[in-house]
Amino acid sequence: MKKKLLLAGILLTFCLACLFTIGLGAAEAEPTLSVDYVNLSFNDSVYIKYGVSAQNATQDNVCLLVWRKANTGSYAYGTQDETILPAYTDTIEGKQVHHL
């Protein structure tokens, strides 16, 4: 009986250690963005539409930063002239795509 309890305790400890390790690995995943689709149209102005797929990121974390002049320094967040948020999100070829 003691052997069964000891074995069950070791097995439970191993399972908890595995779950804890998997939980930490998921929390450290880095976000990845890619511009998968671009649409350019001309009317009285030029319109550019980007389709951006994001992995390990929410829609709140996806935006387009715009600078109106060339910057001799860095293009760091906070120095942009405008921030464009996604207009909508849909699925293209099985990927969730944010349209900017």
C-alpha cells in the first residue's frame, strides 16, 4: 500500500512539474507579425490597405505607426506622427488577418 501511495505521489509531482513547465513556456512566446496582403487603389487619392497576420498578439497590439518625415534618429514607438488601428479582422486562407 505504501508503494502505491509513493508511486502516486511521484506521478502527481511529475505531472504538476510538467504542467508548470508548459505554462511557463506559453507565457514566454514572442509576438510575430507579417504583412501578408497589400491592396493599392487609385481614386482621387491613393489608398493602401495592409493585411497583417499576428501570432501571440491580440488585435489591441497590432497598429501601423506613421512618420510624415524621414527620421535621422530611430523610429521608436512614441515618436510617430500618427497611429492607425485595424479597421476590422477577418480570416483569409485559414489565417486571422487584421486590416489596416
